[in-house]
Amino acid sequence: MTSKNYLCKSIKENIRRNMFLTILISLALLVVFPVYCITGMEGAGQIEAYMGMDGYQRMLLRCIGPDSPASIVVVAAAVLYALLGFGYLYSGEKTDFYHSLPMKREALYLVSLVSGLISFVVPYLVSIGMAYMIGMVSGGNSPYVLKITIMTIGLHLLYFLVFYTGAVLAVLLTGNLFTGALGFAGIMSYGLILDAAVTYMNDRFFHTLSARAPQFTSWFLSPVVVYVNSCVSGANLAEMWSGQGVLRGSGIVEHYRNGMIYGVVMLVILLGLNIWIYKIRPSESYHKAIAFPKLEPVIKVCSVIPISLLAGLVFSAEMKHVFLWMVVGTVVSALVLSAAFDFLYTLDIRSCIKPKVTDGMILAVLALVVTGYRMDITGVDSFLPDKDKIATMSVQLNSISDAFSYPEGYYGRDVLNEDRLESFDPVYQLAKTGVAYYKQNDGNEEGEIMVDVDIAFHMKSGKTVYQNYYIPETEEVLKAIEEIYDDWDYREKIMPTYYATAEEIDFLYVIDHMGRRMQMNLQQDKLEILYKTYKNELESMTFSESSKERVIGYISAEQKRQDSYTREDYMATWDLPVYEGFEETRAMLEELGYPISNIIPAEEVLRIRLTSLDDMGNTEEEVILEKKEDMERILEALSYGDGRYRIGSPMEYAVNVEIIWNDRFKETWRPLYLMNKGTVDDILKELHID
């Protein structure tokens, strides 16, 4: 049994052998802590106060906070100390020497771990302590700066151990420095590579995956990503910590806390793997690519498959025949990578070009994966359960809601989970239309007006499935949307007026067709009456009315809000379209002295230029109108916005309208859209638009 004295003596000897690296790391830490702090505090007086912290306190946090330059030194030091402590495993003579010492391998591991940790911790604590003293002398000290400094020390030391044990694991699994470096890179990034392959394959082959569905959290797949996010979250947390020690922004706190928990879990796992593998690692593994030959085919197969899929996806991204070139790129990448792995294992060119069982396995798995995605064997795009298996359904008509401007109370609502419909026949019909469409098509049809809709199936089993359909506008689709929209329980919650009462609004503005924004100087009672009048007319509009009426101006609302982090006041603004059929709202605006004209006078216009656009937005045809009667017909059909949504509307989106005014200093700041109700067909024919 190894005595405590012998262990302590071995640790001291290791620290002495680490001295050259410790000196280099100490110099780096001196640069990124005290030297950086001296230069930073020199100009800290120019930094403005924020969240109860003056410029000196903020600069001190930048110098010694979680995201300071020292965070990079932490990673580099961990890898170098791991290599210095266990690099002897790459040498036969050194391995024999260390393994002949009267110590168990667990004790040998402990000696290297403790000596590496002490060699780093001592100069780290001295350097950060010096930086803190410099900041304190300069006037940057405060209780919350001290708390953030302690948090920084905990984060850096925890992840020093995580990266140290990760690097040691790479050394233990390999037999030379080159494959060790590749192994460490693989350990740190394999989860991200796997996630990227799945994500991009889903994007390439599936059309109905909804972005509004709860997303798979991939941040924990790489210790590097978690460390970076934790450093950033810690820095944000430092900015959000007030002088009274009150935390603002619980999301930031959770990110930082999750990063610390992740670090502890990873450290325990990596330590366990290190000790177990170190105990069973063959002493004669030096100079081999992989210390355990049985792992070679496993590493090869698990590495080649996701990397070759990503290579095929990238290679074929801009190709005309996307699927064909993806298959070619994937197969070629798989063969090249397989040969590269075989060469890495054997260093024999003739051996690496010979077919192997693993090559067949890789190609077989790739064929299954690509075929499975191509045929949608999991039923992602064809998902349509029987009605009797569905408890409720939810729908988000993006073609409507995305065209609205909303108060801040709207954002953050989980519409697909909060607004469930028990009577869902029209929603089910939309889903059925979407499934049928994607059975026959791969995406957007040229020249079609597309409808964007998200649907959630809340199953009786408790499962929820989210789908997105981007389908052409048809009579069947319009009928289903009209039935959904004209249901008051649904329409009420899609209106921007639902999320702000008249009493919550501080200011109202009028925006005319020139884009001029004029503040209305109204008493609060008049403001509330006007807003309620507008609210009543907006919410009373049916689907048909709102899609076919022109927008002739806007009422812009402002509401005083307070930032939840900084507690600073700001004004939230949203624009509300005024339709030509809003007679009561327009009459009240005129009575208050802010009339909105429903048509631009032709006398103010010199000429109108109409251009037809292709799918890329380039001009195809052009028509110049100068006759008064022609210009009047165009002016009577203009809408100063694209309406509530782009479906079921006579809007000519392929026509660009430009007004040249008699007054050459006039400019139109709002886009103008042409609503063709049959009055300008002859003019559109000149643009070759039927």
C-alpha cells in the first residue's frame, strides 16, 4: 500500500517537473489578469455607469469576469498540463518506468491530477488576486464585484478540470500525439457534429417540421460550447447584478447554473472513465493509433457516417439535382474518410485501399439513412392521425399574424399550446390539404401565392405533434381559414388590440400615405374613445372584408414600458392599419383634426411608374402613366400596406408602384401596393400580367 509520504513526495516531484510549463502559464496569467487590469483601469473613468455600477467597477469585471481573456488560458493550460502529466504513455521507456513504481495506477493518476491542478491553481489565484487588488485600489471594488470574482474562480477551475480530464481521456485512448490531438477534438465536438447532421438532414428532406415546436436543446453536446455559454452568461449576469445585490433576469441565472451543474456531471463522468481506462490500458499501446484495437472499427464507423452526410449536404447545396449530388458527395466522402482512418491505423497505403467489412457497414448504414429520409419512413410529412385520436388542435395562421404589428404583451405567448380548439374540423382540413400537397410536391410552386400555417395536434395519449404547412392558396384553403378566423374565440386573440387596453396607451400618432408620423395632442378621454372606436371596427371585420379592403393609413400607438433588466423606461410602439371601410374611426379622426384621405389627389402626381417583377425582384416590364384618368384609376386602387395578410386578397404583389410627385421634394416612405379589383386590367396587360 502506497504511503501518504510517498504520494506527497511524488506530487512535489511532479510539480517540480511541471515548473517550466508553470512559469509559461504564470506569465500568460499575469498578462491577462494584472497587466490587462492596469491598462483597462487607466481609461475606466470614461465608461458610463450602468445598473448601479460605475465605470471602474464595470472595467474590473471585464478584466476578471467569466469572459475575460483568462478563459482562453484556462483551456490551453488544462490541455498542456494533461499532456505533460500523461504524455509519458506515448513512450515505451517512460511507460515502463512509471508502471514499475511501487504505486497502483489509481495512485499514479491521482499524483498527475493533483500536481497539474496545484501547478495551475496557485498562479491563477495569485494573478486574479493581484488584478482584484489593482481594481480595488483604483476604486472598482464593491460587494457584488467580489461575488462575481468568486463565481469566476469557481467556473474557471471547474472547467479547467473538465478540459484536463477530457484531454487525459484522449491520451489514454490513443498511442501517439497526432491521434491524441484528433481524439481530443473529437471528444469535444462529436456531439455537435452528430446534431448538425440530424438537423441538416431534417431541413433537407422534411417540409413540415415546425419551428414553433419545442426545440431539442443541443447546448450540452459539447463541453466547449457549454463553457463558452457559461462564460457569456456569467458576464451578462455581472452586468445585471445591481448595487443592492438583486438578480435581474432569471434566464441568465439558469444558464449559468446549468453550466456549473453540467461541468460537475461531466467531471465525474470523465474522472470515472479516466481511472477505469488507465487501469486497463495496455502498457505496450505506445506508437499505436488507438490504444485499444477493438475500438478502431467503432471509432471509424461512428465518425465517418455523420461527417460524410454533412459533406454530402454541403456539396449538393447549390446543385440543380440536389439529391443526386448529395448521394455522390456522401459516398465519395465516406470512401475517402474510410481510407484515411485505415491509413491512420496502419500507416500502410496498400492496406487502406483494400475493401473492409467496416466500409460495407458504413455504406449500408448511409444507404438506410438516406433512403429512410427520402421515403419518409418515419411519416414526418405524412403525419395525419384519425380525428378520434385527437383531443384538441391549435393553429397559428402566420400569413395573418406575421403581417400585424403587436404590443409587447403578445410576444412570448405560446399560441399552439395556449389556444386549443375543441372544434377543429377546419384546422384538420388544412392539415389534410398540407399532407396531400407534400405527397405530390417538394416545396414552393412557382407563381403560386403560398399560405404559411403552424398546426399542433394534441393527442388523447398526451403527446403533442407540431407541423408547419406552406401550401398554395386555393378555394379549399381559403374556406378553411375563413371558418377559423371568423370564429370570435380565435379572432379575438389574433388582434393586436387584444393585448393593450385604451387605458394602457400613452400616445397615439397618425401615419398617412406619405409615411408622415404626426402625434395627436389629445386628452386621455379622447384618446381612449378613439382607440376603442378603432378597436371595435378592427375586431368586427370578417376575413373577407379585411383581405379585400385597402389600407389608407395607420394609427401608431405608444406605451411606456420598463426594461425588466435595467429598470429603464422606454416606449413600445406598434402600428395599426386603418382600412377604407372604417367610417367611424375616420370620421372621428377628421373631427379631431387629423383626417386620413382615402385617395391621393391626381393633381399632386406628375406620373406613375409601374414595373412587373420576377421571382428574384428584378424588373421585367415597365409602364409609365401620365394621363390623369389612368393615374386616378391606379390611385383609387392603391393600398398603403399589404393588408392584414397575403391570402385571399386581390393584391398584385408582382407589381411595383412608384409615384413621381409634382413637388420633387416629396417622397413616399411607405410601400404602395396595387389592389386590382378589375378596374386596371387593361393597364396590367401592358405589363404582361393576366
